[in-house]
Amino acid sequence: MAGNNTILGGGGLHHVAVRTDNLHKSVDFYTQVLGMNVVTAWEPDERSFVHLDAGDGSIVELMQDDKPIEMPSERGVHWHLALRTTRIEAVMARVEEAGMEVTVPVKAVTLTNTAADPPGAMPVKVAFFIGPSGEVVELFQTEPV
């Protein structure tokens, strides 16, 4: 997919990296529960990496790191990983079935897009859960809502 950022030379988000202390468990979750596909795996040193296609060419990178993972404070830079979906209820049922902790069940929200002129309503559905390595994951649905 060609981007339109002239400074970056195309641009777009290539990947978001998630540290895990159990790579196999995380790969199983993201592939079997969320339907992602492994596209690349490598081991440059003592660590292992796996790239997963989220469905549109954007990548979730899982990185095995055996050092203890400390939960980030609320003041950390990374807040959550958001995945686009059109099947939020069905996906959350799979997430719950997999035993993940749901922190915000599916809810409808109307955002006000203040970047539009005039500002407009943007109805969405969102849900949040804790992934297999403690990462916060959001499901974000814009249509149909």
C-alpha cells in the first residue's frame, strides 16, 4: 500500500512491537484467537522475533525477552495497541474464551471529530483486554456500529 507522506517517502505504520516472556503463547494467541498470520521469524541473538500480519499488511512484532516485564505506569508513553475490526462482539467472545482479562467490555461511544469542519459525530464501538504478556489491547470498530 503506497502512502502519501512526502517527508517519509510513503510512510505509514510498519509495526508495533510487543515484548513477551512467552513467545509461543503470544504467537498462539495472536494467530489462533485473533487470526493474524506469521510472515517473518528470526533469531539475531539470544532473543527471538516474529512478525504477524494484522490483516492489512500492518505488523505486530512479538519479541521474546526473558527479562522480567514490568507493567508500565499510567505515565508511560505506550498506552495500548488498537486493532481495527468489523466483528467486535465475535472477537471479544474469542478473547474471553481464551481466558484474557477484559478491562472494558464492548461499548458504543460517539466521538466528536473536531478535526472536521464542521465538527461531526463519529459513532464507534470499543473494547479493551489484557493480552498474554500483559499488553493492553483495544478493539476498535467504526462500521457497522
